[in-house]
Amino acid sequence: MAQFSANLTMLFNELPFLDRFRAARLAGFRAVEYVSPYEYYPGDISDRLKANRLKQVLFNLPVGDWGAGERGIAIFPERRSDFRDGIATAIRYAKALDCPQVNCLAGIAPDDADARVMRETLVENLRYASAELQSAGIRLLMEPINTRDMPGFFLNSSQQAIDLIRDVGSPNLFLQYDVYHMHIMEGETLATIARHLPLIKHVQIADHPGRHEPGTGEIDFPTVLRHLDAIGYDGWIGAEYKPKAATTDGLGWLTTISG
């Protein structure tokens, strides 16, 4: 049976971040995820999780300067030290928030960058991160993202991610599968999820076009959700979409699509 996590970076964003936890619980969510906890003291977040009986299921490794457009630093050889420092920070937060997994955003490749060097750097960084996180009891994920919404993002297909997992050679590296991003980049959602199910540890959803709530676009989410149940996916499904209006106005999908 599908279980949904609210992505607080995108949902309830009319509220201050720490107030979104209560809003998510009142809306019926039992878990939360978001881009980054690092702007806040971990004890403050932990208090909100406990007060609202919420599970923390995912956040990203430090991605660099989000406001300046950075979307990950794992591909940049000159940022190796920053990346490793970020692993230590992520472990500290994950332990404080009892979060079982973190996601690595690879980064946006400059037009003149050497793709071979960036991939070698990414493999090296993922190998280091997966080992450090495994020692701490935390799972490492990585996420392909579509290049329409995020031009130049280095990792943009499921097969690229699977190839990286093979080359890294770690038992602690997995795929985060975003239905919206992969609908744009590759299609064949049901077959791809089934083929790679053992390596998929988190799923995210938004409809297309517009990246709005499920049921507003062309993706057949009732079929997707039935498929996930049928093949035995037992992880969380992150609601990571841009509400068309107020978040609470668009939550009918929780019953009409997933019910």
C-alpha cells in the first residue's frame, strides 16, 4: 500500500519552514522530506518531527550554493574537499533526525567541462560517500533529473545511474526514481521501475506538464501506484510537486488517485 511523504521544500511553502511540519501532519502525511536541513539547527527540526509524529525519510547531501544556482558539487574535481566535508555534515544531521537515507545531486555541468573527468570525479565521490554513510548506517541514493527543468544536469537517465552504481561497486548506493523527471527523459515508467526495482529505494511524483499535483496532467498515476504495489515496492513515495494553488486545495489526489 502506497505511503506518501510530503516534500516540504515545495509543499506548504507559504509557511515558514519549521511550521510546515505541522501543516503536513494535519494534511494527512506521516513522513517528510526536503532539499536541505542545513540552514536549521538539527534539534529544532527533530523537535518538530517528534511533536507532529512524523518520520524523516530523505534529504540531500549539501548541494553547494542553491541560491546561486548550484545543484550539487559531486562532479567537480576542485570541490572534492567540500564534498567530503558535506558527507560528515549530512551524517550528523541524519543521525539527529533518524533519517535512513540521503540523496546525492550530481551537479550541473558547465558547457566547456570535460565529461570524462566529471564522471571520474563523481565515481570517486560516490565511492567515498557510500562507504562513509554505510559505516554510519545510512543509505546513499542518487537522482537523475530532466534537462528541460535543469539544463546541463549531469545525471539524466535511469541507465546512467545504473551504470554508475555498477562502476562505483558499492552495496550502499541506490537509485531515487522521480516519475516526473523520468517521464520527460525516457518514458516507459512501469517497465523501468520493474527492471530496476532492487536498486530503487525512493520514488517521487509530480504530474506533467507543469510539475503540479498528481491528477492535473497526463501521467496515469493510479496505474503507476498499482504497479508499485504489485511489484513489491515498499518504500516511501515523495510528493514533490508545485501546487497549482494553495497546497491544501490540491490534496484530493491523496484519496482520489491513491485510494
